[in-house]
Amino acid sequence: MFKAIYLTKSEDGKTLAQIKDMNLTELPLVDGGVTVDIEFSTINFKDGLAITGKSPVVRKFPMVPGIDFCGKVQESKNANWKVGDEVILNGWGVGESHWGGLSQVARVSGDWLIAKPQALSSQECMSIGTAGYTAMLCVLALERNGVHPDSGEILVTGASGGVGSFAISILSALGYQVVASTGKKDEYAFLIDLGAKEVIERSLLSEAGKPLQKERWAGVVDTVGSHTLANACASTKYGGVVTACGLAGGMDLPLTVAPFILRGVSLIGVDSVMASKAVRENAWARLAKDLKPSVISQIAKVVSLRDAINVAEDILKGSIKGRVVVNVNQ
Ligand code: NDP
């Protein structure tokens, strides 16, 4: 038997979340599947949407949410994995269309797993989680497109959230000058501690702005979308690079082509869910190398599986600072 958060849909269309005692025989059958004893999972923005039912991210019910996890292989039908291997899973539709990580056990395709970096504990891996891995994908995209620490200031939006916090930590550790945009007045000190050299008020970017604005950013990590992303593009320097990975402020993009055709700005989309194994392994290797362990624990707090259901509401209100790790065995 094991425990999991179990989502069902009521007749009036509401999502109901409960902790359920389950049997291993209830786990989905997967060709080449690997059964994992989970140690830690996390609550991401998408998990908040799944657990509360605020947005239709869950493709079928019943569902076990949780888009990421770290744990040890209990049973393997995949030649690449054996009992006891320590593994990480991020994305692949897990927690949306396939039972996920907010559970003590999961069964997934072996092709979706990567090996846990030896330098990181499983709690550290999930403190980083999908948010930190996505932040690293944004940093790699900036590097790939020619942005380096001497290029100039890098704007990070949604700065106190999971992706934002890790983007600041990684960029500052690499020597970039980071400017953090936040809506939380009482988190300025936290963001400076993570390595931001300056913090700006979220409202400077979140209202409709001019198509072209004063050039400031050499690069951007945007987790917010909508006007924030439009203003970030409009104030990026000639030849600068904007990475877009989130929609915490909205899915729309009220933008003109002016920054692209007059300043050669590049807008790069970043997706963590379907990224190839090679891309994931590179990102996690860089996380193990570039992040300081003290920063990882500063960003994350740990809650139990039961508490995770309440945290889902808070993350959608934008009131969570950093990352919430779930100890599924607590
Ligand atoms: P969090 O909820 O941890 O952080 C989001 C942050 O955005 C908040 O803390 C807040 O930061 C800011 N924010 C919230 N509401 C608004 C608003 N209305 N307008 C402007 N800013 C707002 O989420 P994550 O960091 O985990 O994820 C951020 C985004 O990235 C989400 O949209 C998520 O779905 C997406 N994502 C995408 C991935 C991908 O593969 N592309 C992978 C992971 C996440 P502050 O108060 O500091 O402004």
C-alpha cells in the first residue's frame, strides 16, 4: 500500500483532492515501465492549477498530480534502469495525463527518467525541481544566443517565484548583473541575498507600455508573459535576447514587431516538459555545477503530502516565496 494525492471530478465539474491509500496494482501499466519509490516531489504553478482545478491541465480523471519527483527504482522493465538507481523526472505530461509525483510510488516510462546527479541529494534535486531546471534552460538559451556576463544587465521577472529565484541564483553565480522584478515589497532583501544587484517594482512592467522603450536589458528571463513580456522586449538592448517560459501574469502577448525588426531582439521560447534527454542531462549537470548548496536550501521549504493540497491554493495567489518541496513520506 502507498499514499498519494488523488484527484477526481465531481458531477458539477469541480476537482476534488484527497489523500488516498492505494495498492501497487492500481498504478498504470506502462510498456518498458519503471516503478519508483518517491522521496521528494514539489508544488509547481501547474500542480496548483491541477489540484484546484482552476485550469484544465488535467487531461483525464482520476489523476495523481505532481509534475516532478526524485526517488529510487523499486522495479524496472527498462534495460537502462535497475533496482536502487536514483532518478529524477520532470514533465513529459506526468501529473497531467499520466499519474505523477505527489505520491509515495509512481510508475512511468523509463525513457522519461534521468539519473540524479551525484553531487546533489534527492531533497536538493526537488528543491531545484522543474522550476530550477527551467531557469537553467533559460540561462542556457541566453548563453547559446551570445549573452555573457559582460553583455549587460539581465532582467528576471516573477523574481520571487520558483523559476525566478533560481534564475537569479544561477545568473549571479555565473557573474551576471541581475535586476529582479517583483510584486512583493517584503521580499527585496531575499532577492538581493540571492544575488540580484537591484530590485524593481512589478508594476513598472505589468501595465501596457510603448512599443519601443529606453534600451536597458542585454537579456531577460520572463516567467510572467502578457504586458510584462511585451515591455521586457520593448526595453531590451540592440541584439539582446529575451527568454519566455511562463504565464504567471497572463497568456496573451500584446506586442509589436518593433523590437525585433528595429533592434534585432530575439525572443526565445523555453519548454521544459518535452525537452530531449540530452538537453535535460546537460541542464541538470550545469545545476549541480553552478548552484551553491546554501542557495538551494535558502530557496526551498519542505511540507508534507497532506499540506501540499493547501499550498496548491497559495501558489496560484502568487503568495509563495521560492519553492515548496513535498516530503511524500511525511
Ligand atoms: P511561482 O508561482 O513560484 O512564481 C510565479 C511568480 O510570478 C510569483 O511568485 C510572482 O512573483 C509572479 N506573479 C504572480 N502573479 C503575477 C501577476 N499577475 N503578474 C505578474 N507577476 C505575477 O511559479 P513558477 O516560478 O514555478 O513558474 C512561473 C511560470 O513559469 C508559471 O507560469 C509556470 O507555469 C511557468 N513554467 C513554465 C515551464 C516551462 O517549461 N515553460 C516550467 C516551469 C514553470 P513576484 O511576486 O516576485 O512578482
